[in-house]
Amino acid sequence: MLDRLLSAAFAGGVLLATAAPAFAYYSRDSYEADVTFTGMVEIPDDTPDFLITPTYINRQLLFLAGPLQAAPPKSAGKADGQIDVLEKTRDARTGRLYARYRYSGTFVLDNSIQDVLKIRLPLNPAEVWPRSTDECFSYGSKYRMAYFWNPSAKGCRLAEGVDYFTASGAITKKRANSANTVPAYERLANDRGEIRMVLAFGADDDANGRSAPDRNKDYNAANYRDTRDYLLGRGFAGRLVALDERGRECGTPKSLAASPGHVEEFVRQDGARRVVVRLFWGVVNIGDDSNAFFCMAKEAAERGSVFLYSGHSRVGGLDLQYMADQIGAPIRMNVGQYQIYGFFGCSSYSYYNASYFAAKASGADPDGTRNTDIITNGVTGSSYAMSDFTIKTVAPILDWSARGTRTSWQRIMDSYDKKFLTGVNGDE
């Protein structure tokens, strides 16, 4: 499992060694700051210097999210870390060789964290993985993954100084949350007067994602149904979108029949403006079973105004380039269209922040923020809150389209029922 997570992380460009620009940010329960800590990772004696960061430090940093989101209070790191290798040092007692390094990056922090952030990482990821029992993961055997690893959990017998280290991260620069910012509602419509949305729900259990959402017992199928009922209640008319239609629009040479997902389209006319919502249910993972979802992500990037995804974050594997390679069709981000993206999963702040801004960058918008706002959550989002996230993000857009009301980002973020360090990035 660890190797698969590594493959997904590198495919998604999750682990970086260069700093990214700072974007505007707002959250009710968190703020952004620069955090610096000194870490160490065990390396073989014959390791050349150029392999230390990509092979060993990046592997270790896959475990960063687990202790951060398990701790009270919670935090998360953005994938913009600057890594500087300081030295190689040998433990006189054990004879093991370590690389010491300095890590500096942007974190989202619970408002109550003000001075020091505790960082816990495994000294040797390859060795600690088999020694980590189910008690060492926040959700036990159900999600035995690196970003749920928590060595200080009750019942976990991993030892500090032997299996992992604890560092004190210095909060070196705090950034004030933005105030009185508003989505660019008037720029959501395309040149045909349409606001197009893709609202996607990934199955909690992949096996359930191969069945239609009606009478489906999966947690997220209920969220799909709730969102459909909401749209029908707001005056939308719906239809089922056939698989062959989706395949033609996607332009993929691959068949989607093995895991087709379920897509309904809802349309409402607001005067001269037309609102079109594609609602997706199915498997969202890495691999061929998720090609139907990848086609919906392509539609959102190329033709959409709003893309909201609720489900497993897949450790950054839902990367635009990876998805394009997987379906065999390019995904050409519409850099001239203002778009709102929202990812409600496991620490989507870490995985779907910088890379999507970079994909929207252009000569006129070098940071990609003028035409993009991205909503993320810093810690694991629960299935029971996903319809709340989707509906409360969509509602202000529908209200603007119908009546011209302009709800601020601050009011939208404050409206969510639960606290998951949810915030909007790039709200210029």
C-alpha cells in the first residue's frame, strides 16, 4: 500500500521542494502561516546526496498529514515545502546514518495554534510501516494509509526516538485572513450565457460506486441523492446523460463501460442565463475504474464554471496531467474562464491547491488566481458533511443567477455546519 501511495503522490505532483507564491485565504476556524522545522530521516550508507530528498525525505513526508490532523488542535501543510539538506550524521549508539534537513512551508493552522506546531515523522518509513499496528492509524484497519498514521494514538506502541521523532515547528510568519471578498459571479457565465457546473461524489467504497446511487447504501450515495433533491427543489429539470454521450464529449479512446458511473444533467433558465449542472456518482480512485470521473474532471476544466468534488482525496492522485494520461485525451484548462473549484476530502488543502492554480496560470495571470478560487479542507472531511458542503457552496451561485445577490466568501465559508479547517484559496 505504501508504494501505491507513493506512486499516486508523485503522479499528482504532491511533494515539492520549491516554494510557491502566497495566495489570499479565508477560513472561519484557521489561518495560514509559514512553518519551519528541522527533521531527520535514516538513509543507507551509500546514498548519494542527490537522492536524499526525492527518495527518502519525500517518502517520509507522506506521513506528515496523519499526526497533524489527529492532534488537538489540527493543522495541515501545503505542498510547497522548501527542503534544505543540512548534513549526514551517524548515531553513535546504533550506527545508523541519518540526513538532517530544514523544512520550510505554508501550513493552515487551527486558530488556537499560535506559537509552536508539533511535527511527528517516522525515522525510517520503510521499517516503521510493518511495525505500525492498526492502533497507529486514526481509523484503524479501515483506512490504513500514511496520511492517517498517528504514532501517539492510544494503543500504538511505536516509541519516540526509536520509531519516530518529534520536532517543534516554528511559526515564522502569520498571514491575516482575507476580508470582504466576493466570488466573481458576473464572470462565471461563458460566452454563450451559461453557467456550467460539475458536482461529483466519489463512492466511499469503490464496490458501491459501480452501482447506481438510488437504493445504494454507500454513505456518499445519500449525499448525491440529497443534492439531486435540492436541485429539483430549486426549479431544475433533469435527465440521465447516456454513457455514449459522455464518451463522445470526453474524446477518450477508452471504453467507460466497465465502470461507467452515473451522470444526470439538470438545467434551469434564469432570464437570458442558462444554468447547467452535471451531477456525477461513481468510483473515484486511481486506475481505469475511475475513467468516467476523469472525463467529468476534463469537462469541468474545459467547459465548466464550477467543479465541486466530495470523496476520498487519493493522496493527490486526482491530478490533471495524470487524469489526462489515464483517459488518453488532453485536458486543456480554460485559462480565460473564471472557475470555482472545491475539494472536500482528506486534507485537500495539501493536495489540490498549488497544482490547480499552476494549471490556470497564463501571461496575464502568472499565479492563476485571477480566474480561479479553490475551496479546500485542511483535515479529513466526513461523509455526513459532504452534501452540506456542496449545497451551501452552490446556493449563493444560484441565488446570484436568479436574483443578483452577491454573498461574500466569508459568509459562504462561515455557513458550513462542521469545522474541517475549510477555507477558500486565491479569493482576490
